[in-house]
Amino acid sequence: MKPDLYLITNDFPFGKGEDSFILPELPYLTKKFKVTIISNSLAAEQTCFLDDEICVVHYDRKASIGRKICDSISYLGASSAHKEVIQIFQSGEKIPGRIFESILFFEEARRFERFIKKNHMIDDKKPVIIYCYWFTYYCLTMLRFSEKHPNIKVITRAHRYDLYDEGYLFGRQPFKEQMNRKIGNIIFIAEHGRQYYRNKYGEPEIDGQYQLFRLGVRPLHAPYLGKKVGEEFLLVSCAQVISRKRVELIVDALTHIRDFRIRWIHFGGGNDYEKLRGYAEEKLGSMENISYELRGYVASEQIMEFYGCHYVDAFITTTASEGCPVSVQEAMAYAIPVIGTAVAEIPHMIDGNGVLLSETPTAEEVATGIRNIYNQSVENVIKMREKSYRRWKKDFNAEINAERFVEFLYRIL
């Protein structure tokens, strides 16, 4: 019989946000393990339907105000919470806000723990792997649970919002130090993230618990190798339209380019989408050499279909904060040169296959980066495209990375 593995997610398979991360890994997990997915989604409707061999459990984390208050009050009597409060006071910064976020984190963990116990979700007799897809409140729940059941091995991935202090409003990740001492392995998707965490929480005697297993993407077909048609420079970006992605900086950069024709396509919606539409029309609407399309949310498969049948001159990201962006991985899988900011793992992704901008580039610097790709000789462009593809194949091939990661899980069990 296959050993049990419980994959705990934020939304999948009830939402769209995690599909591109988790789906490539699932076939490899099911080869080695009997997989149960526990989704913490607020959405009621399942959006991704899986093979019958995968059991899907939906934990609806909505709760009444009274229930939340009761669980928040229990924070006062928990020894782990006492340690939290001491650490927060020792930090000397934003103390009320950090305590508030810590309480919210704790009460979410308590409610999830109640759900697990009430429904007898986890077999406490035989070896089990708990695979938390994010280093968040349900990881704290499962670590509390595993203290009483040594047959349970808890591991977690760490991405961005669940790793960097900036992921929380008051600049502190709740309960990280305490979870760090108890967890079996933390799986980082980027070396930048592993080094950040090691410097902040790492203890030399348990350094082996910090493992690097990148995610990756699986292209639908081979890169587009057709010849470039026409004089138009096709620039593509893909990101949520939210403040930290700084998509409006692409608009500003395009206003500085008047000497060649550019077609810019942006994939991605978000809270600031309508604001971006208005801004783009104001800045670019009268420019004869610039055409643009803001396509809103588009599924990853459709974006890769687009890459497969269009010659894209460059992919661009002007993000201020990242983990290891899947959008860049997808572009590289289709041999597209990349223009990106020097944040998180992006400097590792751009090496001879595009233009690395500064962390906080000006519109003029971004425009220079675009012009740099445009002015390359045919021979240099070919080399850039080849390097992009090789970088994907070496570090971000989802099939190879998933197979290695699942073998690791099987060994640690």
C-alpha cells in the first residue's frame, strides 16, 4: 500500500491561484503516495476536478464573530502565545499591530485544529506526511498535532507572503521562530528565500532542514521558432495588477519610446486593473507607435498557447517584490528574453538572456532595457533566446523538479 500524504492548500482545487503551482506536481505525488488534499478555501465551488484516486476535503474556514472571539481569547492561556508576546515586545516595534496579527494567526490555527480532530482526518497510527503548501497557520496546527503523534512528519513549502516579513502589514511573520524549532523540513522555492530565512531564523545544528526544491513550469509544446514577422516589437507582461507589481511603470516607460513600433500585451487582472486601464489610455492613447492590450485574467494554459504561436520579442516584469515568479519561468520555457527587476530570485533567472534592471528602476531605465533588446543583432537575439530556454530546462522544468521533490518526500518518510 502507498503511504498517506495530506496536501494542505489555501484554495486548490477551489480557486485559480494555486493551479499552476500544484497541478504539475500531483501526478508525481500520486505515484508514490495516497494523496488527500485539504483545501482551506473560502470559495464553495470546486473549480479543478482531479482523478478519483485523490481525495478532496473542503474545510470552510468561515466562522462566526463569537467563535473567532472565543478562539482569540484562548491565545491568552497558550504557552506558545506567551513566547510570541515576549518576542514581539523584544522587537520593540509596532507592538500592538504585531500582537493583533499573531492573535489572528493563532485563532485560525485553533479552528483548523478543531476541524482536523472533529473529523478524524489524520491517521495517527501509521507513518504519514503532512505537506503544507504554505508556511502559514495550518502549519502551526499540524505541528501541534504531530507533537502527540510521532508517526506524523510535517513539512512545508515557503514562497513569499508566508516567508518575508513584508508579507504582513506590521512587518513580522507570526510564530515562525517556534515553528522553525519543530518542523521537519522547510522547502524553499528559491535560493534567495532560503538565505533570507537562514539568516533570520536559522540554527546551524538543524541547517539540513532547509531544502531548495524549485517549482517550475511545463510548456504545452516546443518554443516558437518561426521567424519574426513585421517591424512591430511584441512586448508581453503577466502579473496581477496590484501596487507591488508596478505595472504602471511599463506604461511610463513606453511613453519614453517614440522611435520604433511596440505592441504591448498584459495578462492579469487585480484590484487596480480599472485604474491601469485609465492610466494607459491617458498616457499611451495618443501615441501612434504604441498599441496595447490589457487582457485581464487569462489562464496559464492560454498564455502558454499564446507564446507557442507568437514571436514574443521580450517579456517584462517591473515587480517590487517576488519569490520566484512563475510568469518569468513560463516566458523562459518558450525561449523569450526577459527584462526584470533585481529582486528576490530574478537575478538568478536573468543571465545573458535579457536585461536585469535595478530594484527600483525609473521609467527611463525600463525604456532603456526595452530598447536594449530591440537594438540587438539577430545573432545576439538568437543567443538570448537559447539561454532563456536552457535556464528554464536546467532550473525550472516542472517535471524534473517534481520528480526530485517527490523522491525526497518518499525518502524522509
